[in-house]
Amino acid sequence: MATKKSALPEYSEASIRVLKGLEPVKQRPGMYTRTENPLHIIQEVIDNASDEALGGYCKNIVVTLNTDGSVSVEDDGRGIPVGMHPEEKVPTVEIVFTRLHAGGKFDKGAGGAYAFSGGLHGVGVSVTNALSSRLEITVWRKDDQGRGVHQLAFGNGDLVEKLKSRPLAKDEKKSGTRVTAWPDPKYFDSPVIPQAELQRLLRSKAVLLPGVRVTLVNAKNGDTQTWQYDQGLRGYLTESLAQSSNAETVIPLFEGEQYAGADADGFAEGEGAQWVVAWTEDGNVVRESYVNLIPTSAGGTHESGLREGLFGAVKSFVEMHSLLPKGVKLLPEDVFARVSFVLSAKVLDPQFQGQIKERLNSRDAVRLVSSFSRPPLELWLNQHVDYGKRLAELVIRQAQTRLRSAQKVEKKKSSGVAVLPGKLTDCESNDTTRNELFLVEGDSAGGSAKMGRDKEFQAILPLRGKVLNSWETERDRLFANNEIHDIAVAIGVDPHGPNDTPDLSGLRYGRICILSDADVDGSHIQVLLLTLFFKHFPKLIDKGHICVARPPLYRVDAPARGKKPVQKLYALDDGELEAIEDKLRKDGVKQNGWSISRFKGLGEMNAEQLWETTMNPDTRRLLPVALGDYDLIASQARFNMLMGKGEAAARRLWIEEHGNEAEADI
């Protein structure tokens, strides 16, 4: 009888495929850009023009929506260099659009092309090229041979029209770049660029670049919009508040701008921030932040720094004037609850979460923005005591409202509370919306977590060994397992099914975080705990209470370079480690001039490292677990195949079919 093995695909040396050039982007575009629509790949081109303006070389940016579906972005900056690259021996403009991890943004040294820019990964416009069916570039530039016009074109990321040059005509512009892209619809859910988002993006560029004229031309209907702001952030926030809520501010707008000098301790010269802040009693709040002109819609460490700075200044004023009622403790969210702001930070080496740059992760940005924003607000409040007291009243009301809400929840829980497990190190706060429970792998890591946590709102429950695979465990037998019993009692919610309506009023923590090692064993523990929650506590996932903490796998100790002091950089995985090493090389650090430490487990981290990388809300990476648009029956069938005790044969077949897709951590 013939065996099934002959039907399986052969796995040999030829099965290992090396992706070259722009192939990785085409294979997995979602790793490099948003794929809902082509706006982000056009934004990469706009960002390049904006970086020219940020450096003072560009005064006009024009974006044109052409009738054939293409989009043109034109500036009057210096023009992308077109001469032969000294190392690669091909035109430099060609490298910019065809090579990942190549660009002027890496040149951060003295006299570098871009001291401050949004680019870190160096994959910006090369992604635009990879995901466009055609891309044309025209460069007006002065070079050794005089002023000239240079043109080339790409098709599906490949060069189809080599660089051609001619002298500049008398009536032509002197310098600049125009890029026209035809986004390939097959890479996007929708080929349509959302007009409102594009307009908001261009308007924000004009706000952050005072004096620069930004124009949007719609060739399809003849409409033209132009933005040019001289008032900058203040005028922008005032206008936005009037449009969104028309509410009166409690105190005059607090605005400031500060950048590090040549002798700044721990910051590079030029790093800093500009901000404008308003407090309103009602209405919608307006919050926008940017890093080197890149919109950070998901916030990040620069926003955390502003929050820390504002909180420190207001708290200091309240304490100095003895305004705090007895029994009330101010928290950062009390100060930040009614804040509207526009924040523009300048960071020399910005580290973003993912290529789409929605969130800033640079840990130094917290201290950078907080240390610059706190002193001027503290000084202003003490110079204008009446305004300071009005702001203090608003903030104290927020704290009292929060406390009343927490007390209501506490009354509901007061009767028949089970005895909490002895190994649970609880937090002090009763505010369920703020409290967090960390389910930590191992007693040693649990010890570091206890010492490193913020005991005000973070609780720790260490777990010994692997949690029971509870997929086939009956609900009434769950509590026979000590670990699951302790988890359920600590959380304060009874086990339930997907169609039940459990009583969640006893929930003690708004966020339950799985914290395990960044290795295979840690991943196994994550799977076992997620199985427990999916099977027996599905409403906690449905309501967004379950998260997975992401501790780093590597620490890189980088030497001092230029104005940058000695740094400790953390990488989640090999990909981030490679990006950090690449950036260090580009910054001029010699190969092997840095040291790399791999964390074998959480137990190797001291309390300070664990707090900084994994537990601090301002700097950690926390992955929310969501059900999404899942099929309950199909998901349960998949879980059954993966976790069922009698499904070994099905599991083996599935692993044989999909084993070559796994990334082994050996």
C-alpha cells in the first residue's frame, strides 16, 4: 500500500528562497506600510519633501491627484543627488528608490544631509516604488556640470527607463524633485486615497513648517487647496478647538519651545520640542503629536513626556499652595483628562513601532519632553496664581470623580469576596479601570516584577511552571488546579462560556497582562494562558481586558557617539536587533564596537530593566488580545486540533504541511 509521504512537497536546498531587492515588500506589504489604501506610500514621498523643508531648503510642496489615478509630489528643495554613488557605482537617485535601508536619513553626523528626519528604517520611498505599477522621477539639480534636468522611471519596482539628463531651459525651475506614482491596486484593500486624511496630513505639514506653502491640486475636478500658517501650533490648536467643541479654556494657552544646546546633558544638540496646550471643562479634546514632522496618531513616548511634565508642574503647584483636599491623591490622568494639545518633537534617532511610524518608542523622549515642558509651566502657574487655582480646581474635580467611580465598584464587591491567593502581590488602588495584573512566568521573574512595578496600580501573580492545558477541562473541575484557581480568584470573575452573560462587576483589574520569557517556553506559556481565557473567560477577551507583554530578547550597549551618551537599546527580536546594528553602523560606530546581551529569561532582568522595558506604561510594548472578526466554530475547531489530547495525528499532519513557515528559535 502506498504511503502518503510521496504526496508531500519535497523539502530540499532548493526550497530555501532568498528574497532580493524589493521582493520582501511585494511578498508582505503589510510589514512595511498600511494596506487599507495607498495613502501611506504617498505619505512617504510627502515626508521626503517635508524633510527638505524642515532643513530650510524648500518653500513649496505641491501634491497633485492626476486624472489617470497617479499622484505627483513636487518640491523646490535641493533635488535628490543623481551622480554615481561612490560605493555602489550606480546613480544615487536609483539607489534611493530600489534599496531597502538606504537613504540620506542615516547620515546623522556633523554636516549630515538630514540632522533631524522622520526616517529610521530607510525603507520609505523604496516601498512606494515596490507597490506602484509605475513610478517616474524628475530632478532639477545643480551639479559639477551645471544645472540640469534628470529623469528616470520604474515599473513594478524595476528600472525601466535609465537616468537621462539634459541642460536646464531658461524658463524651468532651478532645483527640486517631482515623484509621480501609480499605486498598484492589487496590494491595497481599496485603491482610493481618502481625501479627508490626505487634507489633514497636508494641513498638519503646513502647521509644523511655518512659512512653507503646501498645495493640494485635484486635477479630476479642478479643485485647489492651499495651506500656509505663520502662527504655527497656536493658531492650529485654537482653530481645531473652535471647530470641535467651541469650549472656553480654563487658563490661557500654554505654549513653549525648547531645544538642547551643544552642552546639554544626555541630549543631542537640537533635540527638543514645541508644544501648545489647552485645558477645557467640556467638549471634545484635540490631541495631535508629531516627531520630525511625522504624525504619530498612536502617540508614544513624546506624549508620555508631555503628560509627565504637565503632571509634575500642576502637582507641584497644588502642593505648594496646599490646595489638595484630604484623602485625594492626584494622578497623571487627572491632569491629562481635559487636555488638548499639539506637540512637535525633534528627536535625532527616532525609534518607531513598526514601519508605519504611528507610535514613537524612543525611551529618551519621555525625559526629553518632560524636562523641557515642566519648568516653564510651573513658573507660569506660580506667576499667575489665580489661573493656577482655576486649573487646580478642574484637576481636583477629575480626581474626585475618579475616586467616586472606584468606590462604587468597591461597594459592589464588598460582600462575599473570596480570600485572595497568598502569592498575589496586590496593588494599592481600587480603580479597576487603571489597575493591572501581571501573570508572571517563574518566581524569580515574579520577584523582579514585584520590585520594579508601580505598586500603586500594578499587581503581580507569579506562576510556577506550565499552566494546565484547560481546553478539555470541565468548568467544575477547573479549580482543582491551584494555578487556575489562583488566577480566577485574583481576577474576580467566574469561569463562563462564550454564550453566557457573566457578572463582571467583581473584576479587580482592567488589564490582565501575560508576562513570559521571550523564548519558545515563554510562547508555550502564553498559548496555555490564552487557551484558558479563550475557553473559560471569553468575555474578558471580548471586552479587551487581556494583553500580552512583550519583553525584549536582546540588549545592545552602544558607546557614546557625538552628542549621544552611552545608550542601552533593547530589541524584541532578531529583526529589531538587525535594525539597531544597521543604525549604529550608519552612525559611524565600528563593527563590534557595541556589545549584545541575550536575555535567557525574565529572571535575568533586574527590577529596573523589567520596569523600563516591559512594565512602564510609557515605554513598554503591550499587545492587546482581541477576538476580531473570527468564526467561533472554525476557531474552536482549530483550537481543538492544536490543544486537544486526542488530536496528535491531525496536529502532526498540520505541522508537516506548515512547518516550513515557522521561524525556529535555536
